[in-house]
Amino acid sequence: MTRMAEERLVVYRRPGCPSCATLRARLALGRVPYTAVDLHRGPDAAAVVRAHNGGDERVPTVRLDGDRWCRNPSHRDLRAAMPG
């Protein structure tokens, strides 16, 4: 993914999570560029998710445009939240 994609949409995920797989498939079908971050790849990713979910590691957690966060959003919610 490009640096621009990293800044616009980041999906924090966990392997085996059905909601994460569904969201990623919908983003791929819609050709929406994003960066995926695996919570098992390091403690920093899990800490970021906990910080934006009241201490919970709920996934998928999505960061939009560097400063907006949503938890388990629908594809429609993501499309509406993204400019352009």
C-alpha cells in the first residue's frame, strides 16, 4: 500500500476474525485502498486498539484519515465517512 493509503484507512485486525475477513473482502471488492495491521504482530497495535475501544481489543477497529476511529464499521459507514 502507498503512504497515502496508510494515512487514509488502516484496519486493525486479528487472524481468524470473521468480521475482519468480511470487512477486508468488501474493501477489496470495492477497490478501497487500506493498510491491515495484525494485532498479533506486536504489543503496540493491540495497545492502539485498546486505547480507542475503552480497553477492549475489539476488531476490526478502523482509523480513517489519521484521526477518526470506528469499531466494526459496515462498508457503507466507511464509504460515507471517506471523502471523495
